Amino acid sequence: MLKQLAKLCFRHRRVTLVLWLAVVIGVSFAASAAGGDYAANGRLPGTDSDRAYELLLSEAPADANIAGDVVQLVIADDVGIASASATARIDAYLQRVAATQGVLYSPASTSDLQLSDDGRVATGSMTLDPEDETVNDRLLAERSDLMRSGSRVEYGGYRFQDGGVPTTEVFGLLAAAVILLISFGSLVAMGLPLLTAVFGIVVGLAGVQLWAAVVDTPDFTVQVASMVGIGVGIDYSLFIVTRYREALRRSGDPLQATVEAIDTAGRAVVFAGLTVMISLLGMFLMRLSFLDGLALGTSTAVLVAVLAAITLLPASLGFVGHRIDKLSLHRRRQRVGESGWHRWSRFVQRHPVVCASAGFAILGALVLPSFAMRLASADAGNDPAGTTTRAAYDTLAEGFGAGFNGPLLVVTPLVDDPTAADRLSDVLAKDPGVLAVTAVDTVPSGNVAVITVIPTTGPQDERTATLVRHLRDDVIPSSGVTAYVGGQTAGDVDFSAQMSSRLPIFIGAVLVLSFLLLMFVFRSILVPLKAVIMNLLSLCAAYGVMVAVFQWGWLGNLIGVEAGAPIEPWAPMMLFAIVFGLSMDYEVFLLSSVKERVDRGAKNSEAVVEGLASTARVITAAAAIMVCVFGTFVLGDLRAIKLIGLGLAVAVLLDATIVRMVLVPATMELLGERNWWLPRRLARSLPSVKVMEVTHS
């Protein structure tokens, strides 16, 4: 089937190109016309925090859905907020803020602010127009006069957090261009993978926007899909173009070379794409609706990349033909004899036990910190020093206590028991983990009360999570009152718990499905088993590096992070979904090349040497591109962005070096012909499907 498709696209290359252009224009237009909005946050159905939200929403929709972005205003003055001089300065400032364009609500005077016990810190809430992107700058400028007079003004809330998900598309393409140019030495050969990736990512991102109209789609899906789409799009095209150049040197016929490249490398691309999509679609197993759009959007980007590689790329090769090596920056001499990769592979095969032991020891050492991983949401106390959100957090902690930055909202119905909130408030205030119960507010309908509870510890502190569980399991039930613990902090605790409980199911299901697919493709038990184990090992090693740097603070000063914060609950899932798929790409490319030679009749050792030598440059180039793309995330401002960037870069680096270039050849040498063992009964029941058809020189 792929042969016929390659011939069709090659011979009708103009029609193929026009069809792709039509798809790009049509899908982009459809996305702009019918695409949905992205979700900034998600719900956690069935959790206590969601029940609290639902109860409040049913009785006080205006409170549950504030029409604007809420910002925490924090003012500090060493002489005391209530002093005459400070009050005059602050009131004048607050009046200017209230008149600022884009401010929907702000405290009118110091009397509207909440004061700390020592009177030096005051705070209140502001509401900003979510559509006004310049109001932040006006507010930051407005505080300058007050700060020069001795008072300090800071703003808390996501609106003032510096940074976000870096836009890596341009940098990724530039990095890819440089690496491909070094690898191919030809502008034409370099341009084909980039062209294919660009077409694929444009269609893929339009597909993400269309999915947003149907299912909940997080607002960071575009960045993730573009990152994955660029990675696999270039990887797949790189593999096919490399095979095309080899075939063209042998046959001298562009059509025959294209058909061979698609029927061999293209076949591997299809199966590699399936493994990536399995990994990404596995996020459905997390049973969190706001991840559905992420799973569908990123897997759509991969699907489009595969389709572009097996249709648009053959058409492009038809236009290029013999000119694939034109515009060369350097003339690569025809290599005679063995390459450096041949020599490296033979070295590993001469010392398989030592190499395997060293590889497993390195990964094992990196894995160890992962056992200490604590999943929880970091707070503004982890924002970079010097930012207004970090200063606001620290100032509130000094004035009101660390728990003031993460209050708990205990929501209780009053219909059947009008005094329930007062009784529960007294009980909550006596708990040693509670610093204070600051307010008991009743909604206008009188049916629901909200009790604001200030813990003694900060939002990300493990003791705060313990307090939330203690209130739910012990304190509230013993009071005889029906109530739910909600608010941002409690929601973060629920999110961490859900992610922790479902992550093993997600990982296990993806591993099993990937094993079955690889067993079906390579007709072996040990080869797919080794593949999933080694890929899991490299991912766990990346988890260990994340813990060591971000949780323990090792070398954290080099990238601007501080020790003591937990690992974001979504990070292990996101890292696994993306990197496991990409690493399986490299595994399929390498093993398909080895299996091709085994099917020709080569001995296992020789097949491994030739398979590694023929794919090492491609895998190295592909991995280098992804490390560069992921590495840019470490340069971001936000800790969460640095976290996922470092984890992705380390995982790809370990997989492409220690796993792919050391452990795979070493273990395949140790196992010998047993690599391809398959029980006879199972062999008879499995259909014969080859990733690469045998080609003859």
C-alpha cells in the first residue's frame, strides 16, 4: 500500500502539493471560523473541592464566577498603615488605582483593606478587565510615587506572573536547520524536513483549535502540540530523506529511491507514529476532562506529521530528484570502509557486560532521587526573586503568616441547619493546624455559608495537605455538620491526589500497549520487553534529575530555582506522554534497521552493528534538535516551565545516548539470537507484518 501511495504522490506531485495547500488553507479557515476557546483551568469532578465549588455556584453564581481577573493587592509600610502620613499616601494611591483604565474594582481607601496584627501590612482584592492586556503596566507604573515615599506595593496573582510557555517554534526550526545542515551538508536536503514539518504543524495546530470547540482543551495545548509536531515531523522526514539518499546512490532512479524510502523508512514512520499516539492518547486514562483536548490535539499533530511524511515528502522528492545534494556547503567524500559508529558498536559488542553494567549504573544512580518525589503544586513563593508576585507572597507571609497565602474555603449548606456554620467555625478554630478562622460569610440567599480558614503552613507545605485531609476525614464529620473543603489550595491537594493515584494506571497501560504493538511488528518477546523497560528507565532517570534539581536544589542556582518546592503533579504525566513516544520513535528506527538485516539473513551481531551505524547519525541529529527545543524551556521565567523543559531535555539526551548507543547494542549482543525468540504457537497466531521490506543492493 505504501509503495502505491509513494508512486502516486511522486508522479502526481503537483496535485499532491496543491491538495496540501488546499488542506492548509481550508483547515486554517475552519479553525478561525469554528474553533473553540481554550480553557485556563479545569474541574475535578467527584472531589471535595469541586463539591464546594458546585454548592457555591448553585447559590451564588456571581461569587463563583467573578467577571474579571482577581489580583491580590499588598501594601507594606514600616511606620504602620494606620499612621496619618501613611494613610494619606495610600488613600491617594488607591483613588488613582480605582480610576485606572482596566481596573473593574479596587479598595477605595485603607479602611477597605485587611490589616496585619502589627499594622505594617495591608491587603485587599482587585478585579481587572481580562481583555485589557496593558492594565498591568499601568498599575506597576502607578505605584512608583507611593514606593518612593516609603511604602511598598506589590501585586499577587497569575496576571502578574512573569513569563509563560516559551514560543519554541521559531527557535526549534532554527536549531533544526543548523543541525540538519551539519548532518546533510546540503541546503536542499536540509529544507525538505523543515518544509514537511511546517506544513504538518500548521494543519496540526488548526486541528487543535477545532478540537477546542468540541472538548475541554487547556490553553497550553498549542505550545505542547507545536513542540511535539515539530519534533516528530522533522524526525520522520529526516529518516525518510536519509534513506532516499542511500537508495538514490544505489539505483540512480528518483522514483525507485522514493518508493524504497517510503516502503522502508516510511513504514517505520507509520509504526513509530502509532506508538507516539498511543502514548499521548493514554492521557484519557487519567479521567480528567480538561486533559482530553490535550490528548486529542497533540495526537492529531502527530497524525498529521505522519501523513505529511508519507505523502507530501514523496511529492517533494519528485520535485527535487537528483538535486537532493545541491547547494552543498561541504563536499562529503564517499566513505570507504567502516565509520566511527561501526567502530563504536563493535567496541560495545567486545565489552557487552562492562558497557551494559556502566549504562545501567548511570541510569540507576539518576533514578534513585525519583523515589523521594513529592507531587504538589508550587506556589508564588517559588516565583523568581525580585518579581512582584514573589514579593507579595513573602510580604503576606511576614504580616499574616504563611497560611494566609493559601486559605481554605469551607462551604456548608444552611437550609436544614441555620447555625451549622457558627458551630463548625468554632470547631475549626480549635484545630492546631488552623491559625485563624477569619470570616464566616453567608451568601445573599442565606442558604450557604463560606468559612475562610487560614492554615498555619503555606500552600505547598505537606502539612497543609495533611490538614486538608484531616479536616475532611476527622474534624468536619465529628462536628455533625455537612461541609466541603474547597478553594485553590484544597483544589491543588485534590489534583495532586488524583494525578498520583492514576499515574501508575496511565503508565502501565501505555507500556503494555506499546509492548504489544512492538511484539506484533518485530515478532519478538525480548526486543519489545527491553524497549519498554529501557525507555521507562530513562524516563525515571529524568524524574530523578527533576527531583534533585527542583526539589533538593542541587545545581538549582545555575537555572534560577530554589530548593524545597515539590514537583508539579502534571509534570510526570506530561513528561512520560511526550518523551516515551519520542523515545519509541528512536527505538523503532533503530530496531527496524536491525530487523531488516536479520530478515536478509545476517547474523544478530552484524545486524546490530550495521543497524546502529546506519541510524546513529539520524537519531543523534533528531535528538539534538529536540534537546535544543526543550532546552529553551529552561530559559523561561516560571519554575513550572523550567521543570518540564529540563525533564524533557534530560530524558531525550539519556535515551539517545546511554540507552540507544550503549544499552541497546550491549544487551542485544548478550542475548544474541534469543533477541528474536517468539513462541511457536504465538508466532502462528500473529499475522506477518514487516516494518521494513527487505531491499537488496
